[in-house]
Amino acid sequence: MKKKALAGVALLGAGSLALAGCGGGTSGGDGGSADSGEITVWIVGTDTPQTARDYLIDTFESENEGWTLNLEEKQWADVGETYVAALQSNDTPDVVEVGNTQAIGFIDQGLFADLSDVEGDLGELNAGLVEAGTYDGTFYAAPYYAGGRVVFYSPSIVDAANLPTTLEEYVEQGIAYRTDTVSGIYAPGRDWYNMLPYVWAHGGEIAVQDGDEWDAQFSSPESQEGLKLLQKVYSEANNAPADALETDANVPFCAGETAFLSAPAWMQWSILAEADAEVPGCPDTFGKDLGAFALPGLEEGTTAPIFAGGSNLGVAALSQNQDKAKEVVKIMLSEGYQDLLAEGGLTPALLSSSDKLPDTPVAQAQAEALANSRGVPTSPNWAEVESSLIIQDALTRIAQGEDTAAVAEELDAQIEDILNG
């Protein structure tokens, strides 16, 4: 199989390190038989609560006498060149967190060790994240936590007693709520994650695999139904620019310029941020009594499939202490640890910990939405599709009124060129 650079990042000295080919890495050393040592774990951003960090360190060090755990916080910008260089070095971290859509790229480059020997010890996990960490039938990256989009609304704008029960109702209400200053549905043109439910709900796909080849599907009749409905949202329910990103969507929401906002569940913290925050929220105005619901599906009582975001955990193929690193993964997937993630508002990868989620509209809506979630094609080349921005470019054209079929035909050809390259 032809290799691709991870998200456009050139791999550093892969040949000299004799990394494994397709299908992940092999043992990097003695497997952790030493009596003492240090394990280094990289987590990303501030999502992991301090209670869970403390639990991980205390539990690992108490169960592994003579060993210490060094927990380092990285940024999402590091999950690329910085990660690749480190994972190919003689000073590799032992366990790393990566985004679920990024996992396949690391696996394909042989940077993660096979975790099949501990998979059975990890409990019942989020199926979408298990799929994201599995390549050619082998388990390389364990689920960590999941994240999904919910629809936020302010009761001061939206009638909370008359929320939409189908996707069609959602669009029609969005059109009705739109004014010259208010988007009924806030839909910036380059927000491709919020495009996916429209396609998936109508039976469409991003791409399907036929043998060794990928067949892109945005031009299929099913996908076209979804894209045409989305184009109706762009033109009749939305005031956001066709070439705008989905970032900082809390700003128009807090300005009272949005009725329905489909956004990651963590957006609640931006909406509810205090007035002295770097980006102030609106806890006393449009964030007061903040409401949320799962995006409805085509039929009443169903939800539209959403993109399953989240993170996975990989053990470095070059780690000299893989046995100890796998013990870390077990702790991070244990009920005690996953309960702490849930209590902190993250949707846990361990399904049995879901009952520890806060009893809030946002947490419950996210759990309902993630019960019908999906991922992107499990191709090692998918990261290149994302980094090329071809989907965002196509959506901008659709938002500007171009023919959805013509745009989709061109997009499908571009996706196939990358996935089958």
C-alpha cells in the first residue's frame, strides 16, 4: 500500500527507523520488564479534568512500585509534526492521545503498537471510536472519550414547548425564526461536520470501499437529497457567510443572532463564560436557561446520525516499556477513571460510565445524539482529504447557490483521487 504523509506532514526518517508497513507497529523493546522507570503520557488540551489526571498518576504509581508517570499536556496543533517526530525518536512518549480521525494515519505509518492483547480487558466501549482505532481488523488505538454535536437554543428566542421532532420540522422552524438579524439555523458554509447529518439521514455516504478502491458518494441520489435540504438551510434559514468557518459560533449566539446552533457540546462553556473571560459568554442573557436537543432524524422519535468526534489512545511502537504503557491504557479505560471523565462532562468511551454524566440538558442531548453517531472513512489517506479543504470548498459553492449535483460530482472525483492514490 502506498504511504501518505500524516495530514500533509512529511514523515521524518521513517526508513531509517525500520517502521512496520501497513498494519501498525511492533514491540519497541523489552516490553516493560524493568523493576523501575518512567512512563510518559501525552494528553491533548484541557478536556481531561484534573481529578482524572490525579487518579491516573496515583493509581499507576501505587500499582507499579518503582515506576513514575509523567503526564504532559500538548495542544491539538502538536498532533502532527511534533507527534510524528517524537514517535519516531529514541525518546518517544509511551502513550499518546490523538483525535479519532487522526488515529488511522498514525497506525498506517507503523507508529502505534498492536493492542489486541488487552482489548478484551477494556470493557464495552464506544463502537465508533473502536472502529476509528482498528485497521485491517487489528486494534491499535483504544477509545478515550467521545464528543458530539447538539442543537443549542435560547428560550428567549425559541419556543421551548414546540421544539422540532423531525429534520424537516427543524429546517422549517429555522426558516420561520430567521429575520434580517437572526439566523434561524446558524450554518456557515465551510462547516462540513454539520453537513454530514443531512447526508447520512437520507441514506447517503461520504465514501464506500469496494475491494481495494474507494467510491465517493456525495453525488448519489441519497446524498443529493441531503445536500439539497442543506442548500435550503443556507439560502432560507441562515445569515452566516458562505465562506465562513464554524469557529466562535458562541459570538453570534450570545449576540442574540441565532435561534438554532448545532455545535459541539463543549460550546456550552463558551456560551456560559463569565463577562471577564477572554471571550465573554452570555450566562445572564441568551445563555440563561440554555436549552439543547439532539438533531432529529427523518422520522419522529429518531435522531439524525452525527459525526462522532473524540479521542483515542495509542501506545508508541518504539516504546521500551509497552507492558507498562498498556497498564496505563487499562487505567484510563477503567470505570474509576472514565467515571471522572463523565462527571467532568465528557462522554466516556466506557459505556457503563455514561450514567455518571451530569443531569443537564446538554449532557443528556449529547448522549442521545452520540447513540446514533458515525465516523469518516477508515482510510489512512483520509487526513489528506481533510487537510486539502476540498469538502469545505465544495460546501461554500453549494452555499453560494451552485448546482449540488455538479459540485458533488467534482468533489467525489477529488476524494477518490486522494483515497485511491
